[in-house]
Amino acid sequence: MSSFSDDWLALREPYDARARNAKVLAAVAASFEQHDTIQIVDLGCGTGSTMRALSPLLAARQKWRLVDNDTELLAKAMAARPLECVAATAVTLDLNRDLEAALDGPINLVTTSALLDLVSEKWLERLAMKVAARSIPFYAALSYDGRIELTPVDPFDTAITAAVNAHQRTDKSFGPALGSAAAAIAITLFQSHSYALVQGASDWVISSDDCKMQSEVLAGWAKAAAGTSGLTAADASAWLTRRRDAVDAKISSIRVGHIDVFAVPMRTR
Ligand SMILES: C[S@@+](CC[C@H](N)C(=O)[O-])C[C@H]1O[C@@H](n2cnc3c(N)ncnc32)[C@H](O)[C@@H]1O
């Protein structure tokens, strides 16, 4: 499965949904309690996971603008509109090139999930500047933060984690990616624009019964690690074999660290 395939997004969505930080979601919902209608832009929406997670918590009528560069994912997102009070439009564009077009028109909230770790610092600065210039609240869920906990412990876990985190920093079409630093940098940036921040952990908890999710995550990490300095392809492959044996024996579990952030402007312009 590729990182943005429909299959992968469908597999991860229940883990994302359970992981989303409840305090952060509640803060987003509370800040729109007085609104009759909300216009929301979801950046890198994939198949619409954030719309499905957030829309039932918002009392207002909602107009979602779903933005992605993958038309097939956008078609799935449009087909899965969750509620009567939710309208959605799909916009196909490259967020690296055309961020300004994605943010065109009236907007009450910008959302994203599992995107900030893919983007560069320069792009995130550009996004924060555009959003802050219009005092728009910003909800960013599920940014990977570099923490990987594996049970049982394997001697190569530390090297694999380091290699995965190095791979996270490679270019994902936005320039050198922020990887595990993304949430911390987003927090600092929005604070510098006089935003108040609500943040919290949104870790994936993948239990010994979740064999398919474990297999996909472990295979993805072994592939990412294999090309990275410090580990040979044979090391990564042997690690994956030992890990798969543990999954088959139902003694394996994984926790993957993520952070959710809600940034609200402290003053209106
Ligand atoms: C990890 S997926 C997250 C999808 C969705 N937000 C979720 O949480 O399930 C990243 C998404 O960003 C989109 N994406 C990646 N690079 C992009 C770009 N340059 N412009 C627009 N979308 C992009 C991918 O197509 C994919 O849907």
C-alpha cells in the first residue's frame, strides 16, 4: 500500500478516529457553538477523514471545501459526505503550488490531518502567515511526533526508529519535510502570530489483535529504513521477519506518537 492510497487511508482511519485528542476536538467544537453556518477548508483531505470525525461535533450547518491533488481520493471523500447539514465541494490542486487558491474566499476554520509532517518549514510558515492574516482558527490533527514504542523489544528497534525519522524528513513534494518536528513548529509559529493553542497527544494504539494494521505499518517502516544510512537492506529485512513472527504469535503491539493542535487567534483583526 502506498502512503496515500485509498486502501491505506481506509485501514488507518479507525486508528486515527480513536487517536484524535478529545480535548482538542472539544475546543474546536466549543469555539463554533454560536455559529449558524461554518465554512471549513480541509487541506490534503484524502478520502475525508477529518470531515467525518469533526462534522458530527459541530452544531452549525457546515460547508466543507475538500482540497487534495488526488482526484480519486476526492471522489471518495465526496461520496462519503456524513450528515444532512454538511455540504461539500471538492477542489483539486497542488497545495505546494496553489495554497493561496485553496484558501480563497470566506473561511471560518482551516483543518488538516496527517499532513503537517509531510510539508516543509517554509510551506508551514506560508500557511500560518496566510491563515493568521485573516485570523482564521486552525485545527491540525495527527502529526507524527517521532515516538515509536514496540513490544516486544528488538535490538534493532532504535536503529529502525532513527531511520524512519530520517526518512520522514525527506521531500514529499513540499521541499524538505518537517517530519517529527511538525507539530512543535506549528505551535511555535501560531504562537508567534498571537494564537492561543490547545494541544494533546493522539497516539495510535495498535494492539496484538490488529494484525493487518501492524503488518502494514511494520512493512512501511522496514522499506523506509532500508535505504537510510546506518542500516543495510538485510538488517531491515531481518528485523521485519522477527517483527512479523511476533505479530503472528499475537505478542506484538505498537504505539505511534502523534500530536493534535487547535490554534485560535487571540485578537480579531
Ligand atoms: C497522509 S494523507 C492524509 C489524508 C487525510 N487528511 C487523512 O487524514 O486521512 C496526505 C494527503 O495529502 C495529499 N497530498 C500530498 N501532497 C499534496 C499536494 N502537494 N497537494 C495536495 N494534496 C497533497 C495526499 O493526496 C493525501 O490525501
